[in-house]
Amino acid sequence: MGVQITPSILNADFANLGAEVARISGADMVHVDVMDNHFVPNLTFGPTMVEALARSTDLPLDAHLMIADADRHAPTYVEAGCASVTFHVEAAAAPVRLAREIRAAGGRASMALKPATPIEPYADMLGELDMLLLMTVEPGFGGQKFLDLVLPKIRRTRALLDALGVETWLQVDGGVSLETIERCAEAGADVFVAGSAVYSADDPDAMVTALRDAAAAARPPTTPQHG
């Protein structure tokens, strides 16, 4: 799979979201950070706003649910028009069942892990997921500094995915910029969320292209499979 850039609109102008999304027409998906002021100390979008945003763009929406009681609320975001819905494993009582419910509703199922949450306990369920998100900052606020300590976990996760032979995408989110994206790509990530780096640029769409090119150049060569 090629590199995908999914800009976060957390750093966009909330009063003009349709116009802000139009500024990133070259993106692969639009990353929508949903926060409930319970799981994280911040409050952003709900399903009604996501539904309105889905009507205003042809780009797929990638919802990142930083909310409590994910089991109850996550499928609602597929119904609201999201192509991909990410729940936090720390907020899910039954992650396998929830992933299957998201898929049954027609969405891509994704699971997120905070920086200190290890991947190894969830190795057996990676095949249930379309994407795995490893947070490279503590969730809840945009503009944070990238945590290099997550890089070994990205490498371990890539090794697990490769060993299983699954098509699960590996996404990173937090402090991703031209200064950090190469390290993430080299470690094995292939989907990148960038908020501040994109929306603080003079030309957000040009930054999307620059990030994609930088990540593609840093990706390790794939090892040919021999029968």
C-alpha cells in the first residue's frame, strides 16, 4: 500500500470547515478528531457536525473517537458518513465486537492506542482491524511535540502485521511534520495524520504533497516474497 496523508481539521477554522477541507483536496482522507471532554479534556465535534461535513466534501472522513463508551457510540459515526472509524482500545469494553459492528455498518474499523499502551496484548485481534492507530502524542490537544519513544512500538507493530500477513494499515497521529514523518515511515507507518503542519502552511495542499513525498522516500524497501 502507498503512503496516505490524512490531515486533521483540529487546527482548521471550525467556522468554515467546508472551505478548510477544500484547501486539502490532495489529501487521502480528512481526519476528524471527536472529543467528549471525558476520555480527553477537550470537546470538539459530534455526529451532527460530522454528517454536515460529509455532505460538503467528496474526500473520505476518518473519524478518531477520543470518547468514553466507544462501544455505544462508534457505529453512529459510520451512519453519519465516515468511511473509517477509530475507537480507543482504552475506552472499549469489547473491542473485537465493536470492530465487527463498525465493519457491519459499512465502515473501516480502526483501533487506537495511547503512547503507553503496548501493542502485544492485542496481536491476536489485528486481523479484525482495517487500520491501527498508534498515537505519537497523548490524545486530547493539537500541536503537541512528537514522542520519539513510540518509534520502537511502531517497528514492533509493523513486524506483527507483516508476520500475520494482514492488510491492516498502520497510522500515526501526533506531532507529524516534515521533521518527524520520515522517522515514522522508516519505522513502518503508512498512514499519517498531520494537523498543525498542514494548516499552518501557506499552502496546505502543497504541504500534503510534501509530506507524502517525504514519507514515501523514507519507507524501507519491501522484501520480495519467495515461494
